[in-house]
Amino acid sequence: MRNTKVDEYTLVLNSNNNDCYDRCYEQKCGPPAGHGSLTNQYCWAPGNSSNTDCQALCDMKCGDSGCVNGGLKDKSTSCCNKQCLGGCTKSDSPHDCNACRNFRMPNGECVDNCGPSLYEIDEFKCVKTCPRKYLKLGMKCVIVCPAGYKQGENETCVKCAAEKCPRVCKTKESDKPTDHEYYKVPIDSLETLNKYKGCTEIYGNLIIKIRGGGGGSGIGTQLEENLGQIEKVNGYIVIRESASLTSLNFLKNLQEIRPKTKFSFLRQPFVRMADLYNERYALAIRDNPKLEALWPFQQNLTISEGGIMVHLNPYLCPSKVNPLIDDILKWNRNDSKRVLDISDTTNGNAVACNVRKINVTLEEIKRPPGRMRCNQVCVKVEWDEAIIDGDYRNVLFYTVSYREAPNRQITEYTDVDACSSDSGDIWTREDHTVSPPEVNVSNVRGLAPKLRKITKYFVKLKPFQLYAFQVEAVVLKNEGAKSDLAFVMTNESKPSQPVGLEANYISSSALLVTWEPPLFPNGNITKYIVTYEISTYSAWNANLDWCSRQVFGNGLGGDNNGEGSTDNTPHGNCVTNLTCNCDDEEKEKLKPEKQSALFAKEFQDLLYKTLFTKEEDDNEPPTNKTVIATTTPATGLNHTNCRNDSQNPMCQPTSAPSGKKTTSSKLSSTSAKPTSVRPTVPTTKPNASLTVDGNINRVPLSNLRHFSDYTITVCACTKVGCATDSSCATTKGMTNKKETADDLGGPLKLKMNNETKTAWLSWLAPKDPNGVVLKYDIKLTEPDSQIKERCASSKELTHKWKVGVSGNYSAQVRAITSSGNGSWSNAVSFSYFIEPELTDTPIGEKDALSLGNIVGASLAASVVFVLACGFVVWYIARQRYKRYSDEQIPGVLYASVNPEYMTSTDVYIPDEWEFPREKIKLVRELGNGSFGMVYEGEAEDITPGDRMRRVAVKTVSENASIRDRVEFLQEASVMKQFCGNHVVRLLGVVSEGQPTLVIMELMELGDLKNFLRSRRPGEGTLPPPTLQELLQMAGEIADGMAYLAARKYVHRDLAARNCMVNADFTVKIGDFGMTRDIYETDYYRKGGKGLLPVRWMAPESLKDGVFTSYSDVWSFGVVMWEMATLAAQPYPGKSNEEVLKYVVDGEVMEKPEECPDRLYEMMTLCWQFTPKARPTFVYLISMLENDLSEDFRHLSFYHTLPEDQLKGLLSSHYKHKNRAETTDSTTNVDSAA
């Protein structure tokens, strides 16, 4: 439904949607794969076990037409008719749409247009006649006639004959006009002004008296929009006490001022006379403190009666009023009937009214001279020197003003009023001081040198933008100099990255990539280059023992046992593409202790194998042959298990059975040569790319591999070239799974060995599975109808089955892949029975047999006893090793086969920091953290002496990965070691139950980065910090880092975003890496590594990956730079790659504007290229000690150090300080020379 009338149709959101994401029933309402990477939950209500109330997302192929019932009943596959918008109740029917894309007929049908006999109303309905209060405009119903039309007879809109439609507006000077057809004067507010929009003739007096600014756009712009069409005023015009007006451009169409007539009762007899302002003036302009110009006059402008008064306008020069009188009205100044009261003393007394013209030339250049660096576009502004009264000293300096211009017809007053003239989005002004010229001593006067060319460079302009420049001389005398507006169109450049890049699956072999144009196109976008390649990384490792892990579960109950059937999961319980156990959700899980032990064993085995075992040749041909019983001709067979079990008949030629045991089987024996079968992966062209036209912002990618991650990059191009690297947008997308891809590569086969009572199953791996094969589920049915479950690893393609009692047996196999459960294979079955033998055994043989049994039993018992003793010794050694490892290795690697369902108890052992969940109450949200939401809470008895304490509570999202959960608890474990006054304190951990909570002291003012931004002028209520405040904050940060360094802790990510501020403005070190995802744009991925904060890293860290306390000192210098600039981004104007090279080459940031010298000196000390030449944090505190508060002396770690230890720490750095001073002195001597 298209809708442009805001006041009739309004959608009101009464609650914050963020409050709903964690309220859905047991996290069952996540979006399916292919709908972006969000992990939010979507539900209509909290739901319950019988009704989860989940919202459903339609298939991507349906687009914005939607699907039937929102996808709730038919799994989002039935799309609506193309005329629908946002869903429907019946598939492919234009009569059952929830909303129409274009128009809805009276019978409910959605159509493209209303046809010739119906009227369009409100831009989405078709009606037979226009309702009351509506006007007819062709075949449309409108409430107000649009521009160029006027209301005619029979409630219709008629096109005006003239270019403009006349509209007469009556005014009455009253606070409460009794007649609604009158407009109030004076115009003293925007509310009053807006009523005059479209008026071409004013019947009555026009009085403007606006004292305040307009808010939003300037008051001058508002006046021009609402009064800019006025051509005639039947009354007088008064503009007074309007402090924000700089020009009267809104009168540019004025052609006539005709004062009304009135009877004079003071004269006898009564006479008719003109109704004038103060009985004299038809136009009065007075007391406007910022007014600089009138308006561009119409040549036919007339004033029928009365005179003109212009007074008390200090910035309005009389020379700008004279053309109205002499050139336009052509009045005789000596005419007594025309009162001209134009003051030469109260008008223009604040500015230089005698203005010379300065000639200006503009030129775009590639590189300015000297050390200036061009950001993107550089413009050279050159003008002639102005010499006033023959003396160059009368010019103090020049002011160069420039702005982005919408067109070349603007003036210096366009969009400007007194409230917005200094705003950065209109005119930017820069002053330029000129050095004295060389004076010719032979010249008698000596102060009238030859005129010079003055040049100034502007290096921070935008590409493909029209700029207006103006140069003005600031002088001592009333005579001034100013240029006309000069314009330059900058050249195009490479664009920034497209925004909103998303990749959603269309099918198992196609993705739909969408994006929005760049925020900074820097020219006309000619094309987009879309590059995509399959991701080589996979979270699923087929080499692990997935049989011992409960990712999908081995439960077979509830499965469809039919041949070739697929698993159907109930809608709402198992989300598509999520690896949950849809077969048996109540399956008993492994205990954490057992799971941890299994993982430790597997990890050690895998480590030994990776480091010390030579890889086998996967292409080694098999050497053994076998006879296979199967329902179809035999194909290949993998022999992975042959070297592990010599009894496997698949690895040996089969001999004829001996004895009288017989087997009745439905299978026929066929001879075949086994071959090794591996899943095939379709070849994908690396870095495949395609080009899209610049006005298109979506493209489908086809012929992709199913259930695969793709990395997609979109680069925008102009005629100059295409964006590269970080200027391109990158995202990931995953194709949908292919329904039959996880089926086995061939029929299941069976071979029975009657001698050993062993049946061997064999199968082929899926030819092209979804992802990787993790394991195989084997379902065995025995004569008593008991179903046994078995599991085989992804490398095992055979399974040994020991046959027991006589009866009928059957078996099925399915593959378990990254995408879930495959289909069951064909069932193989056979019958097995034993014919009893009745033979007599001689007594001697019985004795020998008994003796053999006794000897065998004794040997077996001895072996069992030895193994038991060995196990006890191993278990005791393992427990001692585990305790030693826990003491020596603080960070432990944890993993789980099912990261989505791993609890905190799997990776964290509760200790004395554990806090009862029932004693913590969450009060309100503070914001999003990197692992989940951060709340303000109240904790009961969490610290001694506090019955109830306000705290900060960090949570981990239910959908967080195992890595995030482990890191979340590891960060909390790290903080247990710290108890400094300038380090954020950990108060407790709630690890039992979900979600996991980390309780910390509450820092009311948030992180230092946002706190500094709030102190920027105009951003908040607090003024910018003083030097004393900056030094205090620097001392507190240095004290916290000195505390960490004393405990051998290297922070590695010290930045303003990782420092916290409490209610009394104390700054503390906090989060220890927890804020990385919040400010992800501050980080950069170098090569295939993780995200790195390159703008805060020292050269040795960038070059060699070395992190020490010295590299933390470098980061501290960058933090001081952030403090001096109120949280500007370090190395402004440079990309991450440029910053990396800049720092490694030994360069440092320049001194920020208005930065105190003392603060910058400390920064440069921290930025010494040699790590050991940098001061320690203790030394930095000693430099600040005299500027720190008394509270700092009582609470800081620095002042707890013994005097001897403190002197020892400081003495080692004096030599570096002296060396730096010596170097500086040498440099100064050279400079002076």
C-alpha cells in the first residue's frame, strides 16, 4: 500500500523491538538461513511448548509480494500474486492480498490501475465517486489542488492559465482573528509563516518580526519558501527587529506595494487618505542587527503612495538601498510627497561599505607544494593583493569562505541567516595572513609596493562537488575589498564502499546479493564489480570423532523408516540449517566430565598425528579383493578399516563355510573389485566476478555449490576507476542445502561370514554432500524386533555386525553432514539359523578341553588384573597432570561438538566468585556488548556492608558461539586477578543456568570514547574538559596500566573505548577485550589474521606481532591523542593499510589543533620507535604527579609502592629521558643554525 498522507494513516510503535529478541520461547524463533546473519529471535508472544508463536519468514523468491499466511502453514514456499504486497491468504490470487502493490478495486481485487471509469483516492484505492471534501483532479480525488491548479466549479481542480496560480491572503493585525479567512500579523513564528505558503497577493499589511532562529533549515530559507511568490501587497510592508535575517531575498518577485485607503477622522471634513506606517511609509526596514542585503529588484516594481524608511541596520550599507530609489523607483529625492528617511549613520556603521572588488581564480591541483598533503581533492585559490589607501598595513588579513553549492545561481546570502551563517554545513571560513612585502627604499613613500598574487590551498574538499569561493579583506578603515562568488567543480574520484550489502539464498545453487549505493559516490556510479568465491574455512572437521559427540544425536525413534525417506522436522522446533537433534530431543547428554575427557584425548591424539605422523596417500590403490553380497551389481568399496581388523571378510577372499551351519539369504553373491570413493566437490572458479550497471543494486549469483559459504565483495566504479580493498563492501552468504545431496553414493551392501557369525555392511560415501560428512548412523534390527544403534566415523565405510540367535535381521545406514541428517539407505535383510549337532565326544577329549578352559581362564584373569592396575596408575597420574596443567596454563582451549547447546559449566568451574542468580535483579538496559546485552542491575549482599548495590551485568547471548562463550568467561577469569582502584572490578559470576552473567562495578558514564564525544561543543551539557581534567584522566589511566604491568599483564588493546568513566569522572581500565565487536570499525583484519586495532598498535606489534608493556605505552600515547581531540579517530584521513605503513616507517601523528604542548610532549615520549626508549607507566605518573588530585594520592597504585622500589623503577628511565633531551637540543641547534 502506497501512502503519502501521514496524518490519516499512521503506524505507531509503542515499544522497543530490542526488548523482544530474548523473550521468545526457548530460543526457537530464529530466522532460517539465507535471511541474513542476525541472531535475533522473532515471535508474536513469548509462547509455550504447544505454541511457540514464532514469526515466519517467506522464501526469498517471493520477494516483497510475500507468501501465504506469512509462511506459517506451508513452510513459506507458496508465494502470493505479483499484485500483492506483504502476504496473502490464498496462493496466486489478486483477490486475497493483505495489501495491494498499486490499487485495490471496490471488490477487493488488486490491479495496476483503476481503469477509465473509477477514481484514484489516497493513491491506493479505486472508488466510483469522490467523497465529500475531496476535489476532482482528472481521475483522481485530492483534498487540495496541487501547484498550478485552482479550485473551480463542481468541486474540480482547474489548471491555471498563467504560470502561477493567484492566491489572495488577507491579513489582520490581531492576536485572535475572529474570521478564519484572515491571516495573523505580525509574522513572528514559523507556525504563522507556514500559513502564507503559496500566497501571491497580500490583502492587508505585511509585517515581519521574527526574533529567533528557525530551527532546522535557516529562517531565510523558510521565508523564501513561504513568501517567495508574493507579487503584490495591498498595504504597507514592515520588516523590523528580525535578528536572524541577513537578506530579504523572499521579496524577489514583489512588483507592487499599494497601501490601502482609510478615512481620517482627525481632519474636517473627513477625507480619504493612504493607510501608511507611522502615517508616512509604505516600506519600513528598521532595527535588523544582521541584515546585509535587500533583494534582487523587479524592474517594474512600483510603490503607489508613501515613502521608505531604512534605519538601525548596522550591516546594511546605504549603497545597497540607493539602487531601489534611483534605478528602480526613479524617485526625485526632493519630492515632498515621497518621504525618504534613509540614515547614513545608523545603516552600515558596523561594516566597510566602500568595497573594492578582488579578482579570484580557482584551479584544482593534484598536489600542493611543500609538506601539505592532499586528502582527496585540492584546490588552489589565487587573488590579487588589496592595498587600501596606498598602505598595505590597512589590510589585517584575508578571509576565504567556501561552501558546497547546489548550483551556480546562488548568492552569498542563500540559505544563510544570522543563526546559521557560522554553521559548518553552509560556509566554511579560513583566515590567511599575508607577510609584509619587500619595500623599495628608493620609493619616496615606501609603503606602496607592487601588487602581488596571494595563494591559498584547500586540501580537504570532496570529489565531484560544486564549490563556491569568496575572498574578503579584513581592513582597518571603512573601505573594504571583497570578491564575487567564484565556482569550481571538482573532478570525480573513486567511490566509497556500497552500504547495506547482504547475500541471501534463493536456492541450493543461487544467492541474491543486494546493496545500496555508496554514501560518498564521488562521481557518477558507472558500474559495480561483484566478486565471489567459495570460502575455504569450515567450522566442521571431518577428522574428529563425531560419534562421541551429540551434535545431531543417534536416536532413531520417530524416524520415517521407509526406504529413501527423509527426516521431517516439526516446524517451530528445529530451524532450517541449524544442527539440532530433531530425532530425539530427550536423548541423554554426555556428562561434562566425560565430554572434557573425550575432547582432551582426541585433541592430544590429533596433535600427535598432525605433528609426527606422515600423511597416507589417499590415492593408494587397494590391494585386496572381496566377494560382496548385494541387491545390485557391486560398485566400489572403501577399505579404510582393512588394516585395523584382519577378520574383516571385505579385506580377504571369502572361503567356503565349514560345519553344518547354513544361511538363508535374500542376497545374491557377486564378485567386484573394491575402489576408494570420496565425495566430489564441483570445481568453482576462484574469484569469479561479474559487472553490473551502475543503476542496479541487486544481482543473483547462480551455479553455486550447495550448502557452502561464499565471500562476496562489491566494488563501486566511476569513470575514474573502481574502489579497491577496504573501499569495497564484503559480506558472506550461504546457499541452501540440497535435499538429496546427503544420500549414500550407492546401495547398502552386506556380506555374511557363517564361520565367524559376522555380517559386514558396506556403503559408499555421498558423492557431493552438504558440507562434510561427519559420521554415519547405522540402524540394526534383530529377530526380537530390538533396534540397535551404531555409529561409524566419516572415514569408515564398513561395519562389522556380530550375529547371535537365529531369526531375521535387517540394517539401514544414513549419512550425517553439516546440514543435518541424510535419508536412510535401502534396507538389507537376511535370515540366519543354526542346525544343532548331536555327536559324542570321547572322555579324553573332554578332559583336555576342561584343562584348556582352566588354563585359558587363568591367563585371562591375569591379563585383566594387570590391565586394572595399569588403569589405576594412569588415572592417578592423569589427575595430577590435570591439576598441574590447570595451575600452569590459565587459558584452556575448549571445544564441543554442539557449540549451540554447550553450557557455561562445560568450560567454567564455579568458585568463590559464584553469585546466586536469585540475588541479582536486572533494572534496565545500558546497551549492547560484544557478547550480549549489558544491563544495570541491583545485587543483594554482593559486597560487605552494602545491602543492595547498583552493578553492571554483562550477559552472553543464547546464540553466541562457543568461542564467544569461552572468551566471555575467560575475560571474567582474567579480571579475578585484579583489585586496583583504577581497574574496573569484577564483583561476581553467575555461571549456573542460562544466561551466564558477569557482575562488575557500575561505571555510570560509560566508556571514555563516548564520554569525550559528549564533551564536544554543542554535543552535550558539559563543557570541553580543561587541561587539568585531561591530565587527571591520563594519570588515572596510567596508574591502572602500571597496576596491570606490575602483575605481568599486557593489555594489547588499550584505547579510549576500553576505558570506563564512573559518576565522579574517575577513569578506569575496563573490559579487557570485551568491547571489540561494539567498535568493530576501529579494528582491521590483516591478511588471514583476526581483527587488529592497528591505529593504536606500536610498530613492533604491527611488524612482528610483539606485545609488551612498552607497546601498551605506545597505545597510551594514542589514548592521550584521543583525549586531546575529544575522541577523534587517530590518523585521520588514512586507511588502515596506510596507517600500518605509516607507523612501521617511523612516522607519528602531528600535534592536534589547540593541543597543550605538555600533553603532546608526553605523546611523543610514548611514540619512541625503539620500545625500550619509551617511558614506563610509573615514569609517566611521576611526570604528572604534581597535577593529580589529593584523592589520587590516597587511592592510586603508584603511591602504594615503597620508596626504594619506586626510585628503582624511575632510575632506569632517566637515561632515556636525558638521551631524548640531548637529541632535542642538537636538533634545536641545527634548526637555529
